[in-house]
Amino acid sequence: MNLNFCNPLLEIAEVSVGQHYYWELGGYEVHGQVLITSWVVLAIIAILSFLGNRDLKSTPDGFQNFTELVTEFIRDLAKTQIGEEDYLRWVPFLGTIFLFIFVSNWSGALLPYRLIEIPNGELAAPTNDINTTVALALLTSISYFYAGISKKGLGYFSRYVEPAAFLLPINVLEDFTKPLSLSFRLFGNILADELVVGVLVALVPLIIPIPIMLLGVFTSAIQALVFATLAGAYIGEALADHH
């Protein structure tokens, strides 16, 4: 295919907000500030996990209580959405999705990223970039396809013609809209929150932005819960027996 024809299509398809700090990796340009903040998020999760699990006790105390509380919460979420029979194998996936989004959102709301200067653009929550949210949504889509096919084989695709064959286009379209809704919901909410806080800080630096920032912390947690809940619901739907 003609590369001169492809490049304009790629430019049209690109979704970009604000300025970005680009890195060259293997001939491709990537958003460097997203990688930096993603590494920060992964480091925070790794440190908290190490602190909570380095000295496990049969009777938990200290930080182990917190990590076990989080684990139980994620297990209950997976059990509710996926079902008693299959939920355990999906706890690691849903836990990873939830914790990454939760810590990413809170890092954008609480860490002073904007005080760190980079050559171009500014640091923000990883979920403030559409590429991150689309990647998370595509992982979720791959996961529920894998869940359905691994349990039912090719018979999984019979769901597209249930309860009637004329619903095939609608059922196919539904699978395309799921990752779109997941990615744009998360991206839009986090971007809107950071834009509102940024504008208010510029206009009224001291008092008014504080309640908005607190509200942003709350909504950031809700967005992580919504994404993980929907991911679990989609996997549970793929595993369910259709009659």
C-alpha cells in the first residue's frame, strides 16, 4: 500500500490533546510523559505491595490489613460480576486494572506533576492520555473474547445470532462500542477534571479550587471502580451460558 496514502489517514485518526513530549522508540514516536508517569504509578503499586506483603502473618496487622482489605474488595467485585464458578482466575486481571487506574487517577489529582518541568508539554495522570485508556479498553476486550472462547470454543460466537439471527449486526456493533465507551468515558472524565482544576487554579489560586480537587479525588476513585466493574461484567457475560 502507498505510504503517502497511509500517512494522512494516520494523521486524521490521531487523537491528541495539548502538547506532548515525544520519544523516538524503534522508529515510532511515543508520548514520553505518559511513560514517565506510568512508571511512577507502577513504582507506587510495587512499593505498597512490597510493604504489605514482606512479612505476612496469620493474624494480619499494620499495612498487611490494608492490602488484605484491597484484595478482598477486588475478590468480591470479581465474584459479583463474573460468578462463583469462574471468578478466581480473573481476580489478578481485574485487580491489576483497578489498581492501575485508581493509582493513576489519584496521582494526577494529588502529586504535584506540574511543578516538574519537561522539554515539552507537562506531566499528568497516565489516564489523561487517550492512548492509555484505549490500551486498557482493548485489553478488556481481548480478555472477554479469550474468556468466552476458552470456555465455549467456537460456539461462543453463536451468541451473535441469539435470540434471533437478524440481531447479528447489532450484537457485532455492541462488541465494537464496548471498548470505545470504556476508553472515552475514563479519558473524558479525567481530562475534564484536570482542565477544570487547572483553570480554577489560574483564576482563583487559593480557596475555590480545593473543593473541586477533593471532588476530583472522589470521582477518580469512582472511575476506577466503574471501569473494573464493567470489565468484570463483560467477562461474566462472555462466560455465562446463553439459552
